Amino acid sequence: MNIAQPGGRIAILASGRGSNAQALIEACRSGRINGTVVLLGSNRPTAPVLDRARTAGIATWAEDSRGIADRRAWDLAFLQHIAAADPELIVLAGFMRRLDAEAIAPWYGRMINIHPSLLPAYPGLDTHRRVLEAGDRVHGASVHFVSAELDAGPVFAQCRMPVRDDDTAESLATRLLPREHRLLVASVAHCIHGDIRLNGSSVLFRDRPLTTPLSID
């Protein structure tokens, strides 16, 4: 399944400050990613990431997901709005909502997510704290295709860094963030260029099976 072609249209979904989204916007403008961010979608209407997008002249769509009784209906409607922008690739960059399987099914192979752990370790939240509690000596982030299972889609790129003796959850998050930016920019660039694609449940890199995630540090 091909993702996007050079010059591809990208939609970003985010819920918070949006530093990863900002990194993608700047990479598209500088030519490091041969694509265009056509929409920034959020499930938090007051999220600072929306202001980042508007400042950059990017269209936004926001709909509050809190307190929604019918999660499936909300997810389907939300992604219909995203689809109206005709993106070829959807990037979840700090999007703090697990989307319904039916809603994401049409986007399988064209939707990716960045997660702050070395998946399959530590899916879900509080990854930095969990790494410290486990006594791990290495931490990192992963980019994977989005599937119905939480943070369980095929991983195709990772970055790694050592855990220091004096690290806290906050210091780990701070040190990891610039690495996340580089990882996500490189991953999206590979997708847009066609280097990375999904064949069923297997990832191909330049048309050959990817047996271990790309290391992008």
C-alpha cells in the first residue's frame, strides 16, 4: 500500500503544545519534507498547537472530544472533517485520543503516530515514569503505523538515548523531545518520498522488508 507521493498533502492531529507539529511545519517549509501541511486537527479547541498552525497560515479544525457519549460517532465525524482536506498522510503528533477502529480503518497504511517509548515497551501514557520505575538504561521514541490496537501498529523508526542516574520523568521528556522532532521529520520524509510503505502487516523500506526499525538519532 503506497502512502504519499512527492509533494504529498499532510494532515496533522495534535492535542497539546504542538512542538512536533511545529517541527513538521518547518520541515515542509524548508524542503526537508517534500510535502505540505494542509490541515491541523485537534480534539482540544484551546490547544496551543492550533495557534501555531494559524500563525503558519495552515487551516485548522477543532472539536472537543471530552464528555462525548458516543465515542465511535465522534471519531467517525472527526475523521470525515480531516478527510475533507484530502490528505495523503495523517500524522498523529501528540494526539491524545485513541481513535475507534472503524474510523481509522480507511487510513490504515496512511496514518502514523509518534510515541515516546521504544515500542513494544510501554504503550499508553506515563512512559517516562514507567521507564524509570523499571530501571531501564535506554529510552527513546518510536514511529509506527496506526492500527486498531493501542500503540501496536507496525513500528518502522526509532530513536534511542541513555537514561542517566539523575534523570526524572521531566528531564527524560525534555531530553527526548528534540530527538522526537528529528525522528518524526525523518519518518514523514521517508513516507512522503515513498521509501516506507505498508504491505499488509509488514513494513517495506525501499521495497524490501524492514526487519528492524530504522535508527534515526
